Amino acid sequence: MKQKVLLLVLFAVLLIFPKVVNPYLLSVGTLILYLAYTGQAWNVMMGFAGQLSLGHSLYVGVGAYAAAAIFVHYGIGPWAGVWLAIAVCVAIGAAIGFLAFRFGISGVYFALLTIAFAEFTRIGFDHLNWTGGSGGLFLKVAQRDQIDLANFRGPPEMYYYSILILVFAALVLCNYLLKSKAGYYWQAIRENEEAAQALGINTFRWKMLAVVISSAMTAVSGVFFAFYYNNLFPEQIFHISRSIEIILAPIIGGVGTLFGPILGAVVLTVLSDSITELLAYFGWEIPGIKQVFYGIVLLLVIMFLPHGIWPPLARKLGLAK
């Protein structure tokens, strides 16, 4: 009962958030929700099924380019483009999963494989003129004060509420998956894959399902990214730093938990933006300070809260045993 009450209170606060903050804080709130959603998508693969991916920027980038390219060249809106993005990302994810799991690649080697695919894709898009190459792909920006749902155009509040809906949908989906047969099989594979196989679980099939669901969810975040920022550069969207940014929220919040990615996104974004603003106030400009900060936070969490911030916090709030 307490969980439902706190969830309703949180949802109510998030609903009224755009009405009581300035444009800058609204953009910060949108970024937090975006990182929470992408972190939840990665959490399905790693947190639930135990398959470490360090190349999730691959799905963000491919999903973004797939929807943005057909919008720019053919005028096809994002509601159709998102299905193309999901289909392409699922195909890529299934191909990577098949190659890895069929030949017994797992752990660190699977993580390296995902990085390699993301880097190969970045190089390919750097030389693909149809999507702008290294010069970038730019989406036409319409009037920001008018809502055009068909083309996913409108004021910042529209994008905030859109990503809020995605976060809520991901939360509901992941809660269902954890309580389903797939969730129990994934947890068995995560804890001990050999023991899961001995119990008769088809580990190949269920790991493939985790990869497909995670890649499909991440593709949706890529479409949101493209139409929110309106520009895409291969060097930025496929870079490993983008993948690290995706996985930090669930790692710091709590891998394998439902609310860990959300809490981790809040902590990371609020603290890193506060440090950036503080340094700017004193006139200091330190290149790479965010990356240094991320590393420090990650080190502290691993040392003192190895399971993330959410599990001990949930116990203190009486939300978990």
C-alpha cells in the first residue's frame, strides 16, 4: 500500500513539474526522464538477464537515424518511423545476440563485442552521405509554441510529458516482465547460467528475448532523441561515452531494480549540473569535468553501496525487506 501511495505522489509531482519551473529546469527534468528510460531499457538486458552491454549507443543512434532520415527525405512522421527504428534495432540486436550466444561469447567478451558493433556503425554513418555523414543530419525545427503531434513537434512541455509517459510505460512493462516466467528465467540465468541450463532452461532463447526487448526499447529513446534535439552526429550519438551515460543511472541507482534507473538518473543529472553551474559561477571551465565526476560517483557507489542507492533506501522507507 505504501508503495502505491508513494508512486502516486511521485507521479503527481512529475505531472505538475513543468508548470512550476523555468525552461532550464524543465530541460533538466526532460534529460533526467530520458536517462531513466534508456537506463531501464539497458536494465532489461543486464539487470534482469545478466548480459553486459557497453554499446547501447548503437541502438540509440540507429533508432534516431532511421526515424530522422525518412522524416527528412520523405516527410514520413515519427509515428511510422518509430516502427522502422524498432525493426532495424531488433534485427541488429538479434544478430549480435545470435553471434555471441551461439558461439558461447559472454561476460567481458560480450561487452567488447557490443562496443565493436557500435564503433563499426559509427564509422559507417560517418561515410554515409544519405544521412549527412560526419557533417550531421538536421531536422527542420517548426514553431515551438504550436503542438503538431503528427510530426512530434511542439513546446518543451510536450517533450517532457512524452518522455514521462515512456518512463511510466517502461516501469509497467519491466514490472510485468520481472513477475513473468521470463523474469524468473532471466534471474536464474543471471545468477548461474550453467545451473539454469541444468534445470532445463533454454538459456539461448531467453537471453535472445532480453536482447530483443532491450534493443526495441532503446530504439524508441533514439527516436525521441532525434526529434527533441533535431540534430544527429555519428561522433556524438554512437560514441562510447553515450553508452556509459546510459548505464551509469541503473548502476548507481541499482542494477536489476525497477526504480534504480530513475533514482540514478536524478542523482547523476542533478549533481553533475550543479557542479557545472557552480564552476561557471566562479568562471572556471574544466574540460571533461563531468566525466571525472561520473567516475568519482561510480567509485563511491561501488565502494560503499555495491548494490546501488535504491535497495538500502527502499529498506529504510519500508518498501522492501
